[in-house]
Amino acid sequence: MPTFAAVDIGSNSVRLKIARLAKHRLSNILEDREVTRLGESVFRNGFLSPEAIASTVKVLRRFHREAQNAGADSVRVVATSALRDARNSQAFLEWVRSATGWDAKIISGLEEARLIHLGLVSNLRVAASPVLMVDLGGGSCELTISGEGHIRSTVSLPLGAVRLTHEFLHHDPPRKSELRQMYGFIVREIDRTADRIKRARPKVVIATSGTAESLAAVCHGIYKTQGTRATVVSRAQMRRITKLLARRPLEERRQLSGVGPRRAEIIVAGAAVYSGLLDRCQLPGFRFSVLGLRDGLLAQMAAEYDRSTRSGKQIESERWDSICAAVEHYRIDMTHALQVRKLAMQLFAALKPVHRLPPEYAEWLSAAAMLYEVGDYVNRNGHHRHTYYIISRSEILGYTPEQRQIIAAIARYLGKSRPTPTDGPIKVLLPADQALVPKASAILRLARALNLSRSGAVQGAKGRVRDGEVRFTLIKKPRSTVDLELWALEKEKTYFREVFGRELSAAAL
């Protein structure tokens, strides 16, 4: 029963959640959270302040002790909007590593949205579809449209509650001119994606994070909604709550049930974002959920440990959706891509005694087989370099940046150039992957050769390893010729020998 810990370093607060995986399900062990306002100075002058850094690192040290006491087998630490914007973010990451040994990663807004989506769909069963998911943090607001558990579109907007407060609200209570300027900015940003949301016609809006929780609590206090705590806020209620909060001074906001002393400082801006979103996108209201980014991190770790978990199936679906979207966007021949992928998977299985690649490399090879022609979209000249750049820099959902670099490197070396330790695409990989990528790339070269005519003439390949030779028997389509494919395989013999130390031969049935 492995135990996982997830740490979310946000612009407003730092959160920890620890869970144990048993019988393909996660059960929560411990949660902790503290407001540190790491992004406060970033949104003023572009730098993390020494005080905020020290405060955050102190909290992370406590989280580290809690993770150790809980016996966490794996800890994943991510940072979001404040670290994305800060010019001294690298110094902060080094300080975290020195204090805790944790290697914190700064994730993009789209990856943040994907993980929030993963956390929600892995733990909730939402009958209605499509669903709009809203996560309003200190520095940004992530909006994701989900249909039947699949991400349809996602966007990250610079509408965090801490960011907006420090940019626009300088008096207590805020002046009308400040509120007008802030609301104008909010409307401008929301209108970038409002039409897309209105066309999707979401049946449910799920809001996560502390601001949504506080607004739901305020709604419950004003309207005396049923139950011990509120989870649903209508558009009309949100409009009234926003006006009420904007008129009250800080001390009065602090007295509101569910708001708290630190949340009161930024809740006016947070309320304005939710009110603007519901109004501009013509949404009836939102439902609050306690789930969030850290739940997505835990779901990701559970999936990597056990692919039969609900989140494991979800990630496979995300990856396939994203790859198919890239194939369509870059105008790749889908029939050819699927055929090369099928042949690559057959070769991966047949050559296991020879390549001895880890099982996860089948996934990276599969993705590379689908995407190796994306560089043609830019230019046929140098298309292998373009392929590497596009795959490594694109937001292909479900893959970490490190995994995308592996996939890109596998797809990079299908031309005349060969992977060497001094090449840029190889140098950025971990030492273990530097040795493994050339093997996966060699397999992809063979798979491509087996469909060189793009006719699907080779329906399959059986491999036999004996002594120092690998012999393939090609299964061809009836009444077809595979002369071009046999010629292409002949040209791969030398490189195959360099990589695997074996001779290669082939014949057709």
C-alpha cells in the first residue's frame, strides 16, 4: 500500500495532501494548508520577496516532517502562477531543494488545469455533460470545459485574487473607480474565452479552491441555504455578494462566516471574477468542490503506480485525445500514423530480448510513432528538427515536460543524423534515458520502413532472435508487394547493428 504526498505551492497559500493507495483507490490520510502570499510581491515588482520565500520554506519544512511521519513513498511538489512570473523563481527552487530535498517543478497554466480536471473526474461522478471547471487561485484562473470526462478546451487567465487585489484595489473599502477598472480588466480577459464557453453550454459549473469555498460560505450565511454548509451559488446571489463585499471594510469582511482574516483581504477581487464569469458567460451559478490541484497530483501518482486505477484510465484517455488533436492540427496522415504505431508496438514486443527497454517506453514509442511527421507542417527541409521542437514545446496533455522530451528525442533521429551524448535533444535527458532513446528511435525507424509505401502492404511482422541475428518475417496484404519495405529495411541494417549489436534480415510470407 504505497503512500503519496502532493504539495501545491500557490500564489496565495501552500497546501499538502497525503493519501494511501489500496485496492486501486486513494484514501486520504492528512491535509494541511497555510497562507503565505508568495505571489504578493511578484505581482508588484516581479520578484519573490525574501520574507515570503522564508515563510513558504518554513511551511514546506513542516510539510516535509508530516510527509516523513506519514511514511510517504513518493512526494510531488509543484508551483504555479507566482513562480511562473517571478524573475527569481530559480533561487526559490534551490532554497526548497536545500531545505527539504524536494525537487519542486513549475507547471504551466494548462498543466495546472489538466491536473485539476484529473483530480475532479477521478473522484467525482458528474452525470451532466458538458462541465465547466473553474479554479481561481492567487495568481491565475484556470477554466476547463470537460465533456464525458474528456478535456474539450482549457485556458489560463491572469485573474488571480492576489494579483487583482494588488493591481487595482488600494483603498479600504475599494473606491468605485478602482472597482470599475478591475471589473473592466476582468471582463476583457473573460471575453477572450466567453464565446467558447457559451457555445459549449455547460450544464454544471464546478468551482474549486479557497475563494470559491469562502463565497459559498458567505452565500450560506446570507441566504440560509439548506444543510450545514453551502455548495451552490446562483448568478443572482453572486452578484449581490460581490456588491456586499465591495462595500464592507476589511474588518467587517473578516467577521463574515467562512471568510477568515487572510481571505478577507482578497475576496473582493475573487468575488468580482466569479460574478464576471457567470454574467459574461450566461451561467446560472457554480457548485463548490473541495477537490483541486493536489488531488490531481495524487491521482497522477496513483496512475503511474497502478494503471488500473480510475485515474490511470483517465490519463490514457487524455493522452490519446491530445495526440489525435495534434495529428489533426498538424495535418498528419492519420492512417499512416496508426499503421506505423501498430508496427512499432509489434516490433517493441518482438524485440524485447534485444532492446530490454522499460515497459513505459512502449508508451513513449507509441506517441512518437503518431507524431514523428509533425515537423512537415513547418517545412520539409529540416523537418526532423522541427518535429523535435514541436513535440518538446507543445502542451500534449497527459505527458510531463520530461516525457515530452523523451518522445521528441525518439522522433528526432529518423533522418541521417544519429543520437550522440553531445546532441542537445540527448543532453537534456536523464543519463538512463540517454542510453535508452537511441534504441526506441531505432525501433521507430524500422516501423516507418515497414510502411514506406504508405499502402499498408505489411500487415504485421514476426521477429525471431537467434544467436547474433534478428530475423523478421513480414506478413503482407494479399496481392500486394513489399519490395519497397524490404529495400527500406536493408538500409537500416547498419544502424541496427550499431545500436543492438545484432545482424538484421527480413523476408516476406
